[in-house]
Amino acid sequence: MTTIIDKIAWIHIQDQRILCARSKGKALYYIPGGKRETGESDEETLIREVEEELSVRIHPASVSSFGVFEAAADSKSADTVVRMSCYTGEYEGTIQPASEIETTAWLGYKDIEQVSAATRLIMEDLHKRGLIV
């Protein structure tokens, strides 16, 4: 039986690179975001997780759905899949690692080997659309 890890993620592109984060003690980068808390909407989860991880506040009125991506979950059993519902949105503040985030990076398509499986799918899609190089 497949186990699904439901996550919400923030797609933020600047200069044809995507913002990624790496947690303390981890080797791979991923798209910022996380799991919803009980009763939270996707938008509420996105705003909370991005603020917790990156110290910036997403403007609720600017949140827009980007797509849903599924891939094998890193460091989990073979029957565990991560489902990432991705959103874009404008923010205020200065992006700085917080909470469990060790560092952030602006990654291009050439950096795809440094990211999680789900993030690879997203980067492939962004590259095909000409949004990252």
C-alpha cells in the first residue's frame, strides 16, 4: 500500500533560478514548504511554512496554484510518495534561513542533481516552460 506525504511548496523564481532550501543535516535541496497542520488550507500552510523556514511573509492575495507533482519520498520506504501542491506568491521581508533550514540557494537546471526527487520533477517542468535555465 502506498503512503502519501502531502506537502505544500512555494515556487519562487528569480533570474531564471528557483529558490531552494536545505535542512540541517541533509544533503539535498528542496522547494520550501511543508506539511499542513490540522484544519489548515493550502494557502494557510504555505504562508506559515514559508514564514517559519525563510522569515518572509507571503501576501495571501498573491497566492496562485502552479501544479501538483508526485515522486518517491527521499529517505523513506519504496512505497512512500511525496505529493507537492505548488504555489507562487509575492512576499515581504528578507529571505533568511530559519527553523530547521541550514541554507538557501538559487538553483538552475544544471544543479538538478543537488535536489530531491520531487524537486527534480518541478525543475524539469520549469525548464520545459523556459522559466529556469
